[in-house]
Amino acid sequence: MALSVVRDEGEAKAKTGGIAAERLRSLVERIERLEAEKKALSEDIRDIYAEAKGAGFDVKVLRELIRLRRKDPAEIEEQETLLDLYRRALEG
């Protein structure tokens, strides 16, 4: 019976309001670490864009180029076709 009481007290310390405190702490710390890494990466990317601008590249166009490279070629072709169609409709 005494062993059962000790085990219950240990579980009570590990869980507060039904939440596993150590698991929660682990998740929060992992998120915080990744957020810090994300911030550092964002700063690095910003520095590269500044470098590109200093080298004479148009940053707005560079961002668009990177956005397009993420897309599927078929999707890009479809968008270009629609854009061309819309342009011709406005000119006509």
C-alpha cells in the first residue's frame, strides 16, 4: 500500500491537471529552438538579398524567380497561358 502511495505521488508530480509536464516542456523547448533557428535563417536570407541588391540585381524579380522555381513546371505553364490569354483579351 505504501508503494502505491509513493507511485501516485510521483505521477502527480509528472502530471499537472492531466498534462505530462516533461513532455510539454520538451515540446516547448524544441519549438523555441526551431524558432531561434528560423530567425537566424531569415537574417541570413535577408543578408543574401542585400548582397544581391548591392551586386545590381533587382530583388523583387529575384524573389519572384525563387517563388516560380518552387512551383511545378506544368502549373507555371498554365499560369503563363492564362496570363497571355487575359492580355490578348484586354488588347482586343
